[in-house]
Amino acid sequence: MFEQLLPAAKDPILSQTLACQQDKRAHKLDLGIGVYRNNQGVTPVLSTVKIAEQRLLATQDSKAYVGLAGCERFNHAMMDFLLADNSSKSRAVAVQTPGASGALRLLADVIKLANPDTTVWLSDLSYANHAPIMKTAGLSVAYFPYFDHDTKAVNESAMLATLSQLGKNDVVLLHACCHNPTGADMSMEAWHSVTDMAIQQGFLPFIDIAYQGFGEGMDQDAAGLRYLAERVPSYLMASSCSKNFGLYRERTGLAVIAAPTLSQSECVKSRILECARSTYTMPPDHGAAIVRTILEDAELKNQWLAEVDQMRGRIQGVRKALVQSLQISTNSHHFDFIADHKGMFSVLGIDPAQVDRLRTEFAIYLVDGGRMNVAGMQTQDVEYFAQSLAQVMI
Ligand SMILES: Cc1ncc(COP(=O)(O)O)c(C=O)c1O
């Protein structure tokens, strides 16, 4: 059966983590995989998550199946949280999924069912798993210009010029905030333009929100998507609880579908549940039960918001410290853009040989392409990192 089967290609991100784990050098820095770490280098269980878990332990009296769409209370709490008072809520429906990855895949499956000729447009660059997920679902993938490697910001005019050519067979996948891998986010003006184009040209916006609260704040990070959701006839959204609830391994996410009418959204949902049924059937419950417990309790929710504020504050502090240290070590303002980037990542604009030198000479692990997980860095390592980066820039 398996004689002809070739091994899978290495995962570009997970393979770096593995290599770093095997590295024996004490001063090694794992800045590859996208996990938040506190200043002690730990990815903590949030205290509000612990409280929710204790409540669940005390009150949960059954482990019976929940349902194909997961926990509807979680789905509603998440929709309320993501969309606030957005008018699209009245026609939107949601499905609990195993992480945003599960949501991306189910939504891709339903796009394929609805229109097999769809092309999904990704930003150039985009999250490393976007293209594999879309392609595995049988969809064509194309790229619109996004990251300007010179300015380290979004090239909005080039992006909008490409999007202006798209139509009814196209889906445009947009990062709501804290763009992965670049850290460069779209302006509100660009959200307005994309919204107008989606309405006029008929392409379907597909929003991925994996880092809400890590950029500028919970509401600020959702402002673009809420503007769009209010106005376009249809949109899809994949949301992750991995980062802002710190629930990475609990695989907790949400797929949102908004069609022009609630009954059309329900129809799409039924096809999504059919896809879920024939793959994993039901999502894991624990993470969703934690999130629901937090979001449904005003006091606990406020405590959680404060924990996210703290994580965001730490990331912003590391960004500032990095810029200062790199100004000194490179005697230039070359890396000042790091302070303008949002969320966990920045693309540094260094070449593969420099990424390799950081790894081999300095035990610093970045993702190939020069993506750095700023949220994985401790303040005491900033100087070593800055000096090492300066060395490989010579
Ligand atoms: C943009 C983006 N979307 C989706 C995901 C997947 O998140 P999850 O852990 O919820 O599957 C990630 C994870 O890194 C991401 O960066």
C-alpha cells in the first residue's frame, strides 16, 4: 500500500521549533512558532482560564456529545464579542471549530461546494497555512500585492489595483489585524475601499481574525472587519481563541457565515455541518466551554480583557526595546519599522543566508523568510538579538 508514498515536506514553522528544541546551546532563542511568551519565557495559562476551568470542574456533570456545531452558547458569545452591535449579526450564523484552522478548512470546503471555480486571493505574504488549506480543499489560490519590502508597510495602492479586477468567482482573504507574518496592517481607508469593491464587484470577503487584542485593542482590532461586515451582502470569517485566550492546544475557534438572508446563512451552515460530520464530526468541547464561561460572566470577562491588555503591553514594550537596541547596534534607523508593526510578528527583510547565519552562529531561530515572533522574546534577550542581527547585516 505505502511503497510509493513519499514523506511530507517539512512544515516551515514547526520544523524550526523542533530544530531549536534539539539545539544544545544555552542562549538559543526560539522566535519561530507563533506563541506568546511572558517575560519568563513561559506561555502561561491565563488566570481567567484557570478560574473558568475550576468552575467547569465543579459544575460539569456530563461528557456526552454536544452537537455538530459545538456549543451554541459559545457560538453566540463569540459572535457577540466579535461583531458587537454590528447589524450583520441578524443574518449571520456560526459554527464552533477546532481552532481557526478548522474554520478556514470548513469554510474553504463550503466555498468549493458552492462554486468550484472560485479563486481564493491571499495577501502576498500571508499565513503559511492559508494556501495549503485552500488548495487541499480543491480551490485555486492567487496572490494580491500586500507587503512592500522597502517600506515594510502595506502597499495599499497596488493591493487595491489588483482587487479592483476581481469579481463573482473570487474570494479575498483578509487578516483582520496583526497580519501574519508581516505585522503590517491595512489602514481604515483601505478597509473602506475593499468594502466598496466587494459590494460593486461581487467578490466575497473572507476574514481571518487570529490575534484580536494583540494589536491596538479589542475593538480597534475589529474595527475594519466590523465596518465591512455591516455593509457587504455576504462574508465569511474564521476566528481563533488560541492566542488571546492562550488556548492553543485546546483547538478552539469559530466559523462565521453571513449571507444576504438568515435562511441563506442557515443553508450554508447546514452544508458546513455536513463537511464537519464527514471529517471530525464534532469539535472538542473544553476550550469552548472555557471561553463561554469567561465571556458570559461580565466580571471574569473584564479580568480577561485586562490579561489581554497586559500581553499586548508586553509585546509593544519588546517592540520599542528592540528598536532602541537595534538603533545602537546597527548605528541606523533601519529597523525602526518594528515599532510600527502590530501583533506578534514582524518580517525583518533579511535574506535566507542571514536567517541561516542567525541560526547557525547565534542559535536564533526565525522562520525562513525572516519572520520573527516578537511576542516570543524576553526583554533580557533583546540586546543579544540586536547585536547578533547587526552582525549578520554586515
Ligand atoms: C492568521 C492565522 N490564522 C489562523 C491561524 C490558526 O489558528 P488556530 O490555532 O486557531 O488554528 C493562525 C495561527 O497561527 C494564524 O496566524
